[in-house]
Amino acid sequence: MNARLSFSDREPAPQDFRTEVLRGLTRRHKRLPAKFFYDARGSALFEAICQTPEYYPTRTEVAILREHADEIARAAGPSCVLIEPGGGNLGKVRLLLEALRPEVYLPLDISRQHLLSAARSLATDYPWLRVHAVCMDYSRGFDALDLSRWPEHSRRIVFFPGSTIGNFEPAEAVAFLRQTARLAGPTGGLVIGVDLKKAPDTLHRAYNDAQGLTREFNRNLLHRINAELGADFRTERFHHYAFYHARKGRIEMHLISHGAQTVRLDGQRLSFADGEPIHTENSYKYTVEEFQSLAALAGYRAAACWTDRDLLYSVQYFEVAASPGP
């Protein structure tokens, strides 16, 4: 392994996947956690989705990061410890590294092999950079992350791109942001990608691409359950359904059962009525002001915001303003 690359393995136990899947599919209103989309095939499908003409978030965020990298670096300050929850791809952070020149970069991700491969590539391409990859489920908090080995004098900056914050319910988003504020510390900051509210037809196209990649990405969750847990989902009998819920300000993704059917999983028989949904993901959209108010509840102070010309997307910078609560 590269001398400037280190790795900590805190990958969740396989039974955690089994437990959460069974819990979600035995609820009255069935649902599955979106974090389980990203096995190897799911990660590859998502990368393909990001290249479709309908899916604007990735290319818009990349353009914002590229155009404003120097401004983001000035706001964050030099020689920081840069921490990226969900850093399994590491593509976007490359747009900031030369400008930011962090002392240490810590990507955190649940997908072990995807993370390790990307971290090795990054350490090779940036020989001056210390990379410490941590395989962990960051949605459960950061208590397992040991920062004592890294320079105490360096400012901590959390980098959370990709509008992943939209996958959290608003109250959950506040709780998660509060955790990132504790992680960053009293002198730290947060660089975060936030998808903005826009015309519903634009959102509909983004989550229902003409190639059907999002459909396959959604169904792949059932493929993964079959492969890893020995279930017998007939995936072709579950239809992808994504729509914008205007009152709640979110995209909802579901898998809809086509016909009544029974699935075997871990010795249990799970019944699905015709038309019954499995809720697989939410993606909340915010105005700039709405998200800044949300972040304020977590102890952040808005410091800067960059958007594209069409106001499709934003990259926002916050400083820790108050000691975050529990």
C-alpha cells in the first residue's frame, strides 16, 4: 500500500444488512434504506445515471466546484483536515484538492472495495496528499472515527457533496448536520451540495431517465437482497416509480409490486399485494434560505453560497457557529 495511504476497516457486519432489510419489509408500510443501493453494481449504475442528459445534479455540481474551487479553498482555509462522508467515488473532491491542499483527506464510505480502490487511485495521483480511508456506516454517527492521530492545529472541514443530505428526513438532516458540526469542531466548517427546488417536470425527468438506468438502479436493491440474503424476489415484477411530492418538497422513489406475490427471505414469507409499494428513497429539495435555516438549527452559520446560472443546484459553505447539542 502507498506509504501515504492508510485504511481503517469498520465495515458493518453482514447481519446488519439482513436485520435492516427484514425490519423494513415487515413494516406495515414497507421500505428499504437508500444507503443499501451502493453495492458494486449499484455504484456503477449510479455513475452511469450521472452521465445521462436528464440527471442535472452531478454535472451542475461539478461545474460549480470547478468554477469556484479557489473561493471554496479561501473560505475553508489552508492545510485543513478534509473529511468526506460518503466518499466512495472521490471524483468531486479532485476538483478541490489542488486549490485546497489539505493536510489530510479522510473519505468515509460503507462500500469497502469501492472506497479502497478509489482511495488507492487518489493517493497515486496526489503523492503529496495523506489519504486515510475509513470503511464505516457514517449514517450511524462518527463515534467510531478516531481523529487523535491527525494534527490538532488543523482546521476540520467536512465535505458532503452530491445532494445526499436530501435523502434524510428534515429532522434527520438536522441531527446529521449536528453530528458533522461536532466532528468539525468549534473552528471547523462544512462544504455541502444541496439540490434546489425547481420545475417538477425537470425533477421527473431526472429520476425517470429514458435509458431506464434509474429503474435498474432501484431494482438492483432487490438483486442485492437475492444475492446476499438468499431471497427469491422476481425483480421484473417490481416496477420503478418516482415522482415529485410538491407539498413535501421531495422526490419519492418506490418499487411497486406488479400483481399479488410472496417472497421468501430468511425463512419468512413476505406477502405483497398488487400495487403495494416498497419505499426506497426520498430526495428533498430546498431553497437556499430553507436549507440555511435547517443548518442553523444544527449550529451552523451560513458563510457562502455558489449556484449555477439557472438556479438548479447549490454548493453552500457553513461555519460552526455554536456548540452543537446532543
